[in-house]
Amino acid sequence: MKKFFAVLVSVSAIALSAQAEVKIKGNNDQKVTVKNGAVANMAIGAGATAKQNLASNKGNVNIGGNNKQEVSVTNGAVANMAIGAMTKAEQNLASNDGK
């Protein structure tokens, strides 16, 4: 389980390191389902930053059609933690965050 969380945190950090311009002109359907598990977002250590988006759009968001975003957690958890001086953990669940 520890290895799973380490991989999850690493992949999230790499995948979310770039800000993109998001333009959705048609239907948008984003879905994350977690059953009997967890999703963790952690910033540990002085000045650390962790960003995580589940079924979300982050950046310059412009949606011109239908938009459905859903995060479902069954018998599990979603955690967002910042530990240490000047740490920051951002998490967006089924949301749009940006301009």
C-alpha cells in the first residue's frame, strides 16, 4: 500500500506540473470512482507544494457545452495534507479552478 501511495503522489506531481488552457466546446464528462481505497495529496517539508485535481479542470477554463464532473468515494477516503513550514496542498474535486 505504501508503494501505491508513493506512485500515486509521483504521478500526480508530474501530470499536474503544467498549467494548460482548457477549452471545452461540447459535452464534458469527467468521472473518478474510488472503492475501498484512498486518494492522497501531500506536501511534506519546508516550502513543499502538492497539487491534485480529480475530475477537474484547472487553468484558463472555458466550457461552451454541457459539463458533468463527478467524484465518488465508497468505503475510502480523499486526503489533502500540508505538513511543514510554508507548505501548500491544493486539491480540486469535480470542479473548475481558474480564470
